[in-house]
Amino acid sequence: MDPTPTPITIPSAARPADADLRTSYRIVRTPQIGELTGMIISHEIYGCETHYHRGRTRPHTEPICEACDEGLGKRWQGFLAILLTKTRDLALFEFTAAAAAPLVEYYEHNRGLEGAVIRAYRTTAKANARVVIRIERGDTDLFHCPPPPDVATLLARIWGVDRLIQHEQHRAELARQNRDGNPQPGGPDRP
């Protein structure tokens, strides 16, 4: 007796798996014209020193940093995960230290940022005009927000931090080999 073949089926689901729903985040900045409005889903600010190096933002690294070696200045940049209210798109909102005060004050007063509504706009239509951030308590019952992403992990992926660290470690090793292979006059091993 031949076994009955198992029919081939196409499994279906009414929605994607939660892990597949929100797999990419874009970085948004305050627009040149108009206003960025969203609900903060991060608990706190993630910030770090960055450089604009070779056409990209990259994090500052220590104790060796190629951008610093090239004389490029560094500046602090902060990031928050937000839910853009018009599109319900998740994004990482990027801002500078000059614009961060309302966020820091709100965090310190409320012991968290999640659920707050953020509005960011520029004082003039110039691309680098001063950014003003307004923050107010949000009505978290209006939206069911996804869990906040790990902002540091997302930025590490966007910035290619693993590759960047390998590059800086290689540069540090070359500098060490160069220094060890070329002792300076008057150093400990020379008179």
C-alpha cells in the first residue's frame, strides 16, 4: 500500500510576525520648512560625540579616531526613537546639544520621555537655522506604540560600528608598529 502524499500548502497569516514588523528605522532631522511632530517612544536620550567625516556622520572613537587625526571637530548629537504622528512611521530623531534642553528638562522632571509629544521646527527657512523643540505630555491612550528599539544598536548598524572599530584597531596597530620600529632619539632605548 502506497502512503498517501502530503498535500503542499501555502501557510498564511493575517499579519507579519512582530519581529518582522519594524525592522528598519530612518534617521530624521528637523525639516527646513514646516514642523516635525511625533510621539517619543524612547525612555531616554541616547547621545554621543560624532564627526562629519567623508560625507557621513560617524561616532567619535577613543583612544584613536581617524576624524580627529584629520583635524575634524566633534559635536554631541542626541537620538530618540519616535513615532511620526502623520504617517505612524517609526524613526530615529536626531538633534544637537543646542536643541536638547527641553528634552533634558522633561526627562529630569518626569523620569522618562516615553509618551511625550515632540514638535521640532527651525526659526527660519535656512537649512542650518536654529532648531526649537517643544515637548508636552502626550495622551498615550490615543496610540498603541510598539516597544522602543535599542537606539544604540540601531545606530551601530547604520554607522557600521563593527567595521569602524576594526578599522580604528588596525590604525592603532599600525601606529604602534611604526612607533616601536622607529624609536625616537633620546627615547628609553637610545642615548
